[in-house]
Amino acid sequence: MSLLQSIGRKLLRALARPAVIGDQHLGGGRHVLYVLEQDRWSHRQMLLDQARLAGVLLEPSQILAARRNGQPVLLEQLAQVCRHSVEDPEYRLDLIPVSIFHGRLPIRETSWLNLLYAESWDQGGRIGRILQLLINGRQTLIHIDPPLKLQSLRDDSEDTATLQRKASLMLQQHFRTRRRAVVGPDLSHRRTLMSLILHHPQVRRAIAGRARERRESTLQAERYAEAELNRIAADFSPITARLLYPLFNWVWGRLYDDVEIRGLARIRDLALSHQLVYLPCHRSHLDYLLMSWALYRHGLMLPHIAAGDNLDLPVVGGILKRGGAIFMRRSFQNDPLYHALYQQYLALMAQHGHALEYFIEGGRSRTGRLLPPRSGLLTMTLDAWCAHPEKPVALVPVWIGYDRVVEADSYQRELDGAGKQRESLGGLLGALKILRQTYGRATLSIGEPLPLAQHLDPLQPTRAQARSIGYQVLSRINQAAALTETGLLATVLLSQPRLTISNAPLSRILTGLRELAGRLPNAPISSPPATPESWISAAARRNQLEQTPQDVSLNQAQAREMTFYRNNLMHFWLLPGLCLLLVRRSPNPLPQLITRMLKVLYPYLRSELFLPWEENDFTPAAARTRQALLDTGLLQHEGRLLVADESDTALTLMRTAEPILLRYYALFRLLERRGASDMETLLDASQTLARRLQREFGFDSAEYADRRIIQGFIDQLLDRDILRDTDGRLAFNVEVGPLMRQARQILTGHLVAFIEAQLDEV
């Protein structure tokens, strides 16, 4: 080795601190060749160093490159090995692709200059590459992918040249796919993309239709379409994303004690072969920002994000568009041209393989519960895939949870009946006061993706399938949920009749709930660290509860806020709580009987809380839930019967689950007492009774009487023929007397009496 090379290697090691993904694919031997995306001396040395660190003997001659100075050179380098493969059927060779990115794993970025020389599609000249290495060498990401086995490409009838072309094309395509997964597709020609949309046949028909309907010229309709498309379309700028990254590093550090990111391994490889459509739950305006920050931090493509046009504010709107925002109206059902523009824009992004993100619930949940799925954008996504099924698409559910949402106060005002405050630049500037507070921990968890090829029939109408797929997405969002400190505290404190509990029992119950959750068939993906005592102290500092040396309590305002965080975790506690309640109140609690009773309730519970099991698969899930309760001592066997524990933890679970049954019972009793009712009258009366019933628990909680939840229960009763709709009048379609007698036996007596007393007053 020359003196100059020795100095260069030492300098490179000082400059570069690469992170490696896929180092398990490093292997030596004479039947292995490595293929770099770019032929750079620095990249060759980095690969040799990684092999040395892994104990792999690698010769410089075993390293090929796909491109040199921007030109393809791989074909000629493969000539000799392809000739061997054709001449010798036993010849084996692995071609291992290696991609190296500078400044695209920005976990440690501190300088704005780093961002200007981060990775992109433009590889730049020699000076630019040197500056990139000097500035971003310590933020280097090396992707080592599984080997391409040359023998698997060979057909008996192929000659050397054909095999060369096939191997070269596959590797070139792999490098393009890997770069797109990390950097995102090249969308630099925005004007060309928009022209394609405006000339799409569906859009041209919509333009002609608007001109006829409004009696205006085609030119006027075209100008309207172009203006609306400009408002819709993102103006994505990688530099904007890079410059915003350090800002949000600082913001999250100010707001949160920790940000936990889980499940990214599920999508790293999927991003190579599929367009990813991220579908997070929506609990805060910060969801948009947290999602993009997490993906960028871990070297994944930033998505284009469908956002309400209420965020298209002066200054802010432009920044959001350059960060990937696709603005849309709240409703555009009555504007076919706008619908066509939006649909074709999403379809074009899908064809280019760009990641997308939108909130399947529509708006933010003010109650902490998942909202029923909105099918508009999802249907557009399904239509785009059906038009081009050769381009794989995967829906990616994402659960996001906070110890406290920054909008907590405004949510309570809205639930009290105050109008939603319109977004404005002044309001945004006023919101900066949140930086003076802390909000605990935040968790972002990637759920199990849904590849559309496995869940969608392209021969059937997509709108009908969108509802079912939407429910699957929401179910997988809940399956990706994590326990949160505030959610656990809220579950316990809201179950106390006076919203007060002594310190020692509170810590004991919190420990018990955490232990039980880890044994459930729908166990959370993680639990909060540290001890229950530290959770209590942290929540007290956030003013979410009151703590004295003797006890912990909630005032009325705190109790109302805490329902949000309890509802985040309700899907964990409902089945265990109901199981304990049925065992405690049933005269003959045999395991089979309890399972049958739960099975009757399950379809309605599943619809309300997006539980994961199909109805046919529920019996094993019920058995595992029962076993979890037995393992933690919350249930015991006495001969053939089950006995519920008398502990505070068991009581907490029962009190958490019972209100849902009470709400079902109240609606049934209203229909029994009144007879046939129209939908609006039944909803109004059920809401009023639910509000009064919830106040009887010791605090006021607007989410308990949420009209959408009651509507969903009625829809399930209609779907299952428990109710019938005759000329707009709802009535029972089955005899419910025995069911109501059993319900009165199970539910708390004084609450049943309260419902009876209120029936004639609502």
C-alpha cells in the first residue's frame, strides 16, 4: 500500500462513522462479489473496513460498482463471471449489493451545513462528493442487502450476454429501489407531473362537465382546475425537510421526556417492494410532525401527507407544502372536478412509488377513542392500486400515544359545546406557549402492514371493500398500542367512586395492571419504564392529578381530561373487566357459560373498540384472557366454577368495563319502554340518559354520550337483525325479555334503578 493510500484510509476512518444495516449479509470466499452503487474510492474503503471489523476476508478485486462518474459500468464487469456460469452449471456466485448514503441517517445531526450536503438523487461532481464526505461522513448509512444468486438467473438456453444484461438490470433496479426507499423518488419535475394530471381523461371529462354545468368556457374551467391543483399539490423540497429536522429535534426535547419509536423493522424491507401508505390514528396536530420526523430520523422516505386546507396558512402553508403536505378541503363531494384532481394526484404519486400518509379517522379524536374509518381517501388509494395492480401497495397502521396531548384544554372546551377554534397564524404563534411545559412521553408504534394484494379483490367495487379494510386498519392500530403512564393512572383513578385513592393501593393496582397487560392475547407492544411512584409524581408535575403524602385524587377538570387517556387503553381492559364482572355476578359461573356470554357481546364490543379477533376466532381469545386472569390471581378455580378475586385491581377492571354494558342496557330499556322510535329520537334520548348516567359515576364525561358510538351500536343491532327498520321506525325484531332479566342480574343494582327512574324523563 502506498503512503498516500495509507494516509487516505486513516483520514477516511477519522471522517466517517458509518451505521450499518444488513451486516449479517457480509460474507467472504472466492464465490462472493460485492457491488457498490457508486464507484468511489471512499466507498470501497468503507466496505473493506466493515468486512475487516466483521472478520470477513475481502479482497479489493471482489468489489464491483454499478456506476462510475454517473455512467453505468456494471455490464462489462460481469462478463467473466457470467461466462463461467454459462459454461459450468455447477458454478455458484453471490452478488451482494451495497448502497452507501451520507447524511441520510440524521440521528446525530447538529449542523445546518450537514443538511445541505445530505444524500439526494443528484450525485454531484467530485468537489461536491468530497464536501459531502467531509461534512456528513459521520452520518453515513451503509445498506448491505441479501445476495443476488447468479445461478438463479441462468436459463439453460441463455448465452453470456443475456445473463450479463439480466444481472446488470436487476442490480441497477435494486439500487434505484433502495435509493427511493431511503431518499424518496425524484419529483423535481413538478410542472410535468401536474400537466399529466390536467390532461388525464378523467380530469378532462370533469373539466368539460364543469364548463357545461356552470355555463363557462373550457378555458375558465381549465384555469380553475390548474389553480385548485396548485393548492392541492405538495412542492416537496428535501432541503426543507433537512433544515426542519434539527428544529424538531429541539422541539421534542422541550416537550417530551422521551419519544419511543417501535416497529420500524416491519417496513424497512417492505419499502423496497411496496408503496407505503401510512395510516396513523389522529390525536394531535403534532401527529403529522412526529411521524415525518421519526421516518426521516431512521432513514426512510418522507411521505406526502394529506392535510386539511385549514392548515394552509400564510408562511406556514408554504413550509408544510415543501415538507410534503397535500392540502384538501374538508368535503368535496359536490365538486366532481376537485375530486378528479385529488384522485389523480394520489394515483400519480402511487405510480411513482412515493409514500403517502393520511388519517383514516378523518379528524382528530377529542375523546381518545379511535373514530370510525372515513373511506374517501382510502377508496382513492384502492382505486389507484386496482388500476395498476402490478405496483404493490401496503397500508401501514400507526398508533401514536402521548402522556398528555398539547390540545388537552381545547379538547375539553369543544366537548363542552364550544365551537372548534379556527386555525390562524395568530393562533399558531399563541400556541408556542406549549414550549414552556412538558408533556411526559410520546410513543409512535408501527403496526402490522396490510398488503392490498392480499386483502383487496380488484374485481369487486372498492367502496364496499373500503369499509372492511378500514376496520382492519383500525384494529391493527390498536394492536400496535403501548401502555402509557397517564393511561394507566386514568384507568385506576376514574374507577374510584370519589376519584381518590391512597398512594399504596394505587401503586399496587398499577403494578397489577401492567403485569396483566403483558399476558393478554392482545398484549401491548411496550410498557412505561420506571416505577408507578414515578408515574404519579410526573403526572402531578403536569397538573394531571393532585398528590398528597396520603393519597392521589382528581378534581372535576382533571377527571374530564383523564378520560381521553383511559380511552386510549380501553381495548386492553374491556374483556378482562367483563370476564371478572360476569364471573362475580353470575349465579353459576362455569368457564363455558362465561365464554358464551362474552361471545354474545363480542360483535358489539369489537365494533366499538376495534378489537382484533374475527368472531369465529373469539373463543380461543376468550380462553387466553381467562388464563391471563388466572395466572395473575384475579380469577381462581373452585371446583368447576370460577371465582373473581376481591382485590382492588379486579374491582378497577370491573368498574372500567361495566359502563359500556350500562349504556347498551339503557338503549334497550328506552326501546322497550317507548316501543318503535325513529333514529333521531332514539339517539337524542340515549345521549341524554348516557350523560345523566355518567354523572352518577361521580364526574362528567362528554365522551360517554358520544353520538357516533351510540349510532354504531344501533347500526350493529340492525345489521344483526336484533332491530328492524320499518318506514324509519326502529323496533325489536327478537324477544329480549330473557336477555334483559340476565342483564339486571349482572349490572349494579342502584345504577339499573337509576336508569329505570330516568326513562320517563328523557
